[in-house]
Amino acid sequence: MNPLTTIGIGLAFLTLAGCATRPAEDPRYARSDGWRPGRVAEVGAAGDIRRRSFRDCRVSSSEGSDGLLFASIWYRRTGGRMVRIAKLDPALDLHVGDLVYVNIESCAQPPEKRAG
């Protein structure tokens, strides 16, 4: 077999193997439970968040939104990046750029900080 062909096959195999593996996920934030790793894009009151989101917890909040903080969070999904707007836990100090886990299935679950 030609050495260039061997190298090409080896590189193709490594590329496919790299795409098929994901980092180990924290068992507390399982994908099957709706959790996704994300990054905070905005933090503010309900009316201050400017990004649009198909999954927006501001509209499902049963209580008044006065004094509540929300965050728009980028996360990856097949086909690109998505935005989730989630209600924040007042005890959690989140800032733009922070890495989090966000639950895309439940507005009752606030985002949680994750290690870099």
C-alpha cells in the first residue's frame, strides 16, 4: 500500500474517532434529563434580556417577574447553537461568559455553574 494512502486512512480514522467521543458528562447533569453545557450571554431582569429564544422561561414563570433575574444561555444542539432564557437562582452569582449547565426541558431547573 502506498505510504500516502496509509497516512490518509489513518488521519480519516482519527478524525472520525475524535468526532465520536465526547467528554465524560457530570452524572448530576445528564443529557437524558435535559441538561446541556452552555455559556451565559446576558444576565438581567426579564425586560432587559434582548436575545430571542424559542425556549424562554420568562413566559412560563407563574410568579411576577419583578426582582427576578434571567440569563440568556448559548448551548450546542445538532445543527448549530441555540439560546435558552432561564430563570436564575438568586443565590447563584452568574456573569456573562460563565460556563453553566442549562436544562432545556424544564424551566423549574435553574442553570448551574460548571467547571471550565
